[in-house]
Amino acid sequence: MSNAIAKEVAKRRTFAIISHPDAGKTTITERLLLMGQAINVAGTVKARKSDRHATSDWMAMEKQRGISVSTSVMQFPYRECMINLLDTPGHEDFSEDTYRTLTAVDSALMVLDGGKGVEPRTIALMEVCRLRDTPIVSFVNKLDRDIRDPIELLDEIEAVLNIKAAPITWPIGCYRDFKGVYHLQGDYIIVYQPGHGHERTEQQRIQGLDSAEARDYLGDDYDNFVEELELVQGACHSFEPEAFLKGEMTPVFFGTALGNFGVDQVLDAVVDWAPAPLPRPANERQVEATEAPFTGFIFKIQANMDPKHRDRIAFMRICSGHYEKGMKLHQVRTGKDVRIADALTFFAAEREHLEEAWAGDIIGLHNHGTIQIGDTFTEGEKLGFTGIPHFAPELFRRVRLKDPLKSKQLRQGLQELAEEGATQVFFPERNNDIILGAVGVLQFDVVASRLKEEYKVECLYEPINVWSARWIESDDKKKLEEFRNKAVENLAVDGGGHLTYLAPTRVNLSLTEERWPDIRFRATREHH
Ligand code: GDP
């Protein structure tokens, strides 16, 4: 069995794409799926996306604002590997969701717009990857347009993102003169054939830059290109797999996602160099992916993913072992055992029932309100995976109903949407208000629009005097009780049932913290 696990684990590659909006993440995702034979014609994913837009106000809003809100998970085979690709939302208001998604991967693909280089969102996402030294493969996109000087782009990656950049391929021209890329170590040219963006094409190669064929292909540009290469080879790092695995060096590829050129090299790099599922830290010990007993954690919950099904899916990263349909899993937080017979896997835009899965895979569980983000599942061991935090919201609104008879639906809707982790709902101890907290202001609009669409409830927001929220903990039960009585005006319970202090001002919070040294006021909450 453990041999079988080791074999399956070695085949897994689980990664996410990080990029600034518009750099080409959606396009490259489609091309990757095309390569994994998960779709036959590029454009399929987009088409589905717009179907969904038509059926949902929320999606309409997403489209109108040009942001991608939902995270998707996709699995497809490529070469000898099974690839799990996790999509991350691009807009900064959804950074928490992105943060948690990045805890579920073993490597990341950074996509840069060649005309723009490193952009603000790229920097923020790289900072998150840094926290776990996640290995990064880089792709400079849009070579079919005018791009910035590639040497300058590499310098920018190194200086701004503080990571060594090692070019694996080098572009030959760009825009109308884009002829392809030269593979530095392999000493061959990969010829760019425009007009094949939507299909799988065989690579056309010219071996040897010194060959007559290469001279002929580059024509008048030949001498300049050779000169440029000498400069590049003198000035740039050569690729070191060890440094890549430590997150200190990124291999860089050039191409055009739209033209489906260069994407296969990126996927080959993921297969050849990116790590198979890595060990995960838990409170109690480190868990190796190849251990036989099953373990996994929930990094994302999404409500009403499919308007036809109206259900909530909890996404689990399997950290070790093997899932088999019908197996009994132990939910560590609640201490309950649940039989899982209908886990889902995600293939392109489709979901399918799953027979088995291995460490590194992402599976979907139906959630009826019992699963929370951060939950660990095992075959019985008491383990808690770490590093999947909730952040204290920074913006607060009081939620008011337009139709007072719908308060049950409102509570249910807010509670279910809060499970997704991008917003948090608070029920004050002293009155019947409902307070919604979020990290980004756009979240309030998303929630209002989804409440209307998915729960048929219309709500309004009112300002409320809350500056920040802190989760309350204490080892001293008596003190905690005393605090509960004294501070009742500012106490609330969040959607997960945790006691929270809603501080009206920064000053109030620091005074309260000083007055109650036995109480911990936490700005992040992790499940223990
Ligand atoms: P995302 O916001 O990162 O998901 O970016 P998209 O994949 O939606 O791409 C943003 C825009 O750039 C779209 O209009 C794409 O068609 C375009 N685009 C993506 N890749 C390329 C490329 O290689 N060349 C050109 N010219 N346009 C591209």
C-alpha cells in the first residue's frame, strides 16, 4: 500500500497561478486545460463562464467590474503526472481567499504581462508565497505584443520580488517580429507559428543556433540576437533546481498564452522541477505526504457554486494517504466521524463523483454547515494542520432587511456566505443587530447581490461604530466570565460561534487589553 501511495504521490503536482489582473491568467488556464486534454477547443471555459454570468447578478457584477471572484479547482493528467491547478481570485479584496488557497499548493506559476512587468498584485501574492518559500515558475506573457526589454524585466523580478531569475528560454523579437524562443541549455529554437492559439500544435524546433537553418530563420536579426544572448548568458543566473525548491530562484519562460506558445514549456517545467506534495506542518507533528493514513484540511468553502445544485462545497487538500469512496473520516474539531460517499473532483468546468484520490489532490465535500475553513480530517488521529488563518475584518456594516419577515433567510444567507471566509458575520450579545465584517469594501456589494440572487433577500447597510474585531481567548475561566459580564456592550458571537470583541476605536482596544491582561485579543483565528 505504501508503495502505491509513494508512486501516486510522486505523480502529483499541485499549483496555483498568481498574477495581476489582466496579465493572462484565465487565458493560460485555458491553454493548460487544452494541453491536459481536459477541453478540446480553447474558449470552452470562457463560454461556460459567460453562461453563468447570464444567470447570476453576482456574476454579472463580477464581469462588469472585470474581476474574477471565484476560485476554481481543476484536475487533469499531463505526461506522467496528475496536475491539480488552483485558480486564485485576482482582485485585492479577495486576498484572504487567495492567501488560504496558496496554503494548499506546493508551487506557483507567476504570470507577468511582458508590456508591464511586475505589478502591485504580483508583489502582494509573491509575499504570500514567500511565507512558505513556495517554488515559483515564471512566465512572461503577451510576446505577440510590444514588450519591455526582457533583460530589464528580469532585473525587475530580481530587484522588486527579491528572487533570482534564471531564463530558461529567451525571446526572439516580439510583436510582429516575434519569431519564437531560444532554449538556452538545449541550444534550440522553438518556432512561433501564429494563428494556432486555440489548438494543440507540435513544437517546431531548429536545433543549434549555429546551424544554417537558424541563421536562415533569423535572417537579418541573427547577429543582434547572438550578441544579445552573449550578454544574457554573461549577466543572468543559470538555473539551479535546489535554489528553485527553496523559493530562492525562479526559472523564467517567455511566450504568448493567447497564441498558445510557450505554455507547454511551463507545464513541462512544473512536471520536471516542481515538487510533488510536500510535508505539512500540524500542531502536533509534521505530516509526510506518503504516510498511509489519510489526512487533509479545508482551505476553502464556496456556497451555491452551481446555481442548479444550490449547495455548499468545502474544498479539501489531501495531505497524506489515500481517499476511497465511502471511507469514514474523522473531523478533528467536532470529534465526529463522517462517511464520505459523494466527494467531488473537478475536471475542467465539470464536477464529477470521485472514486479515489491521493495526497496532493483537491477534493470537494458537500457541506451542510458542519464544516469550517481550517478543519482537519484524519482517519482518527488528533491532528490540526496549521497556517490557515481567518483575519479580523477591518470594515463593518449593520445589516438591515428590506422585508422584515425574511430575517430567517437573512441569517441563513449571511451565515452560509460567511463560511466562505471572505466576510464574517457577528451577532452582538446585547441586541438583535446583525453586523457584517469584511476585509475589502467590495465584499459588501458582493454579499448584498448574492443574498438577493441566491437567498431572495434584499438588504441594506448602515454605518456602525466598530473599528476592529478581536477573537477572545483565556485560560482563566473565571476571568473570562467576569470579562463577559463587564464588556457585554462590545461582545458578539461570530458565525462559527466564537466570542468576539468589537472595538469601537483603536484606543478603546488598547485600554481594554491593558485592563484585562488574562484575556487574549487575537487578530487572527486559527483552528486548534
Ligand atoms: P486575467 O485577468 O489574468 O485572467 O487575464 P485574461 O486571461 O482574462 O487576459 C486579459 C486580456 O489579455 C484578455 O483580453 C486576453 O485575451 C488578453 N491576453 C491574454 N494573453 C495574451 C497574449 O498572450 N497576447 C495578447 N495579445 N493578449 C493576451
